[in-house]
Amino acid sequence: MRRRLILTNEAARHPLRRSLPPPAIHRQRREDDQDFRLFVLSFTAFFICIYSFLL
């Protein structure tokens, strides 16, 4: 049996999925702003909770 020149995803078991190329590797996001986003989300949630208790 001759192999195709196109790269395939041989880990896929279904014949249609096997004929598709492997998924593209996405560039990882920078993790520098994760702490800032968590701080903003926590501050906003805390502010909404306290504001709703006061009113």
C-alpha cells in the first residue's frame, strides 16, 4: 500500500477524519495579563455584590 504525500492525522479512527490534515497548532496566548484579568474580574464581582447589598 502506497502512502499519500499529504500529511494525515493517523490518530483519527474514522476514515473521513483520517483523510483530513491534522489540526493547526495555535500560538499560545501570553500569560502576562492573566493576573490582571483575574484582579479585574474579582474586583468587579466584589463591587457588584457589595453594591447590591447596600441597595
